[in-house]
Amino acid sequence: MSIIEELNNKMPKWMNTSTKEYHAIWGKYPFNPLSTITKSADYRCGAIANEIEYLVAYADYVSKADDPEKLFERYLDYLFHVFTGLHRFREESDGSVRNRLYSMFRRRMNSVWGTKWMILDVFSYFLPRNELYVLENYVENNLVTNFGFENEVGPEWQLQTNGNTVLQRSSENPFEESWAMRWIVDENGSISSLSQVLPALPAGVYTLSFFVRSTITQYDIVKVSVRRTLDNKYYDFTLDMWVNNETGIRLKTINRYEYKNLWILLDVQSNLEIIFSNINAPGAVLDVDMVEFGERKSYPTFKLLARSTGGQAGGYLNLHYSSVDPEASTNYNKMSYIDIDHIGGTFTGITAQYLQEILDMIKPAGVKAVFDMIAVRR
């Protein structure tokens, strides 16, 4: 039964429900609403009945619309704004708004694009967050030999041990591939070091990066030094200059691999010696892996790393700019930022091509970004 029928049945007997005034104020029956109701007047009934009919329909519609696909126009706008804080673009279609709503959920409601944390939020929808790393100012051409310790340590790495502290390759907990360098610090905290000399580096700006973890996290446990063999000076990472006294940077770690990135300004051609050593933390276990050193670009760069222990075969990931997935006919040139586009498909493995295309969408103009899948063999 319609609202106006209810009203008419409950009106006092002395009120004439057939007059034009009654129809205009309360409503007329029968009435013929428009085929699509978008505002109260579309019921074409009467001022009060229109509003009540619309209120009932709105409450019923919203209560049943648990999927954005069931929402349109103002209802969709309301949901979109409440949950994301964003607004519909001028002349933006409902399909595009739905896609943006889905994308926002997939990126954990992060409304800022082009940042490290947004990148992690986006890709953590598809991959485990604790296996994702964003490497800012990454090394493109690595000058470190045996950087992942996958080969037996030879003359490229110099190991200096003291006391009962053990320094050796370990396959127990590598960051990538099968091996890492491990310190097992004795009860006295005896310091042992690992170093490599990089020959004849021209003047320039360089990046030193590596992955590190330790079992003790309360205080600094690893020290990194860079020595210029030309004059035996050390780089002061605090002052960004070369100094005479032996110095370096002391780093705190956590009990999972962290990415560390340092930059060095070399003002004259020289050999450089990179030195890693343990400090403090008697009884700690310290792991270092994937040591990279190379030119620091004059423009921003970042690399997305995803670690995996297997299961990389199969699956696909499609990006499309409308609510309908055109599969192979997707025109990727029409896509822009990820909060405008839709991510779909099935995902049982990793296809680096598609992940790279997501990365291309979310990186700001003028920033170089790449995706790398690295395997950890257990």
C-alpha cells in the first residue's frame, strides 16, 4: 500500500480528500511516478506524500545496498564521500566512482598517491605486507661483488673476527636467494667486521643500501663505515663530509629484515672501503644481505621488492578503466592514477608485467620505478 493510501484511510471523515488543495498538499491517488525516482517530486503525488514516499524508499534502498554496484547517483556519492572523503569529478560516471571506491578499499583507504606508504597499501591488497619493500633511490648498477653472498666468500670480502664472535655465510635466514652474512656475537660483545674495497670510483654522489636484521632490538647493533683510501678519511654521515677520525653510522634494527639506504658524496676519485661491524649486544645474532653500492641518480627513483618462498606460477591481474573488464582489449593508455581505475582479475601467483603496470600508474611524473620479484629458498 502506498503512503497516500495510508494517509487517505486515516484522514478524518470530515476532510474532503478529493479537492485540488488536498491533492497538492497531501497527495493524490492513484498517481503515476516517473520510471526512475531521483528526487521526491518524481512521485507526482503531493508535497507531503512525495517526501514520505521518498524517505521510505531511500531508507529501504540504503539498507539493502551492501554492494556499491547496487548504488547510483546521490546514494553512491553519499557512500563514496562518507567512506573515502572524496567527491565525484565533474561529469564522472557512476562506474568510475564505483571503481574509485573499490580502489580506495584496496589501498586501505589511503587517499594520497605517489608515496611509499600508498604503494605499500596498494600492493598489500595482493601480496603480504611484511614481504613488500619500497627501495627509494635504489641502486641501478651495483658495484659490490658477491653482494648477496650466494658464492663462497673469497678475496672480495675481508673478514676480521675477534674473541669468540662468529662471522660467516648462513643459509638459516637470508633476505633473498639462499645466503646472508651472519654475526653470532659472543658474551663479551667482541667486534667482528666485514669489508670490501671498491676500486677507482670517480667523484660523484653514491648510494649504499643493504638489508639487515638482528635478534636484539633495544639499541644500536650494527655500524657502517666508508673509508676513502686516498687519504684514509672516513665519511661522516651526520655532517655529510670526510673527516680524519674513524667514524660511521650506528643503526638500530628489528627482528625482521629492514631496508637501509645511505648516501655518500665523493669529491675526488678514490678507492672506497665499505665496512660492516657489530657493536654492543652480546649474544645477538645479526644478519646482513643484498649489499648494493652505486650512482645516486639526480632524479627520484624507487623499486618495489616482493619476497616469495614459492608458488609464483599461474594467475593474472588486469587493470581496466571502466566497470567492465575487457580482458585482452584493455587500452592501458587511457588509464591514469590508481584511485580512478579498477583492479581486477584472479590472483594465484605473480605476473610481474601487471604489477609493473600498477607501479607505472601510481608513480608521479619524472620518477623512475621498477618491480622486482625476489625468491627466498628455504
